[in-house]
Amino acid sequence: MDFELTETQRGYRDLARGIAQEQLLPGYRERERRGRIEPELRREIGALGLIAPELPTELGGRDLDRLTAGVVTGRSSPATPHPRSRTSGCPRSAAARRSWGSG
């Protein structure tokens, strides 16, 4: 069984990672405080196919498989750690790991 990402999956992963680092990370705390993402940023992310990419194209998605959609979602969070990292930039994740005794 081959567990390597496909070229398409790598492309979406890299695109999501770039958007997260270049456009979501700056201003992340302020967006969290306000509880919203600017409409123009949402439109840009959506136009790139990074919002609900598993939806059928007739509903505005990219009709991607669930694994590829998970790759997109997993890499588009500013708090997403490196895949081999045991830590996360997300304070809630750290608190959860402490309370479960696994961190």
C-alpha cells in the first residue's frame, strides 16, 4: 500500500500551507478575538478551492476526495505543527494533552 501523497495532494497541501503562513498567521490573534475572517480573505481562500474542497463542483467545491480535503484542512491552520512535531502552537491542544496526560 502506498501512503505517499499524490502530486495533486502535495499541490493543495503546499497551497494551503502558503496561505496559512502568509495570510492567515499575520493577524490570527485579532481574527480569533473578533471571531471572524475578513470577507475578502474568505473569498480568496474559497476561490483557491481551500474551503470545503470535498463538495461537488455544482455546489462550489472541487469534488476532491476526503483525504485530499483533510490534507487541505490540516495544513491551512496557522497553529498546525510540523507533521513530525509533538507540540502544537494551539494553547487548547496543549491544555488538552496535559489534561489527558499525553503531553
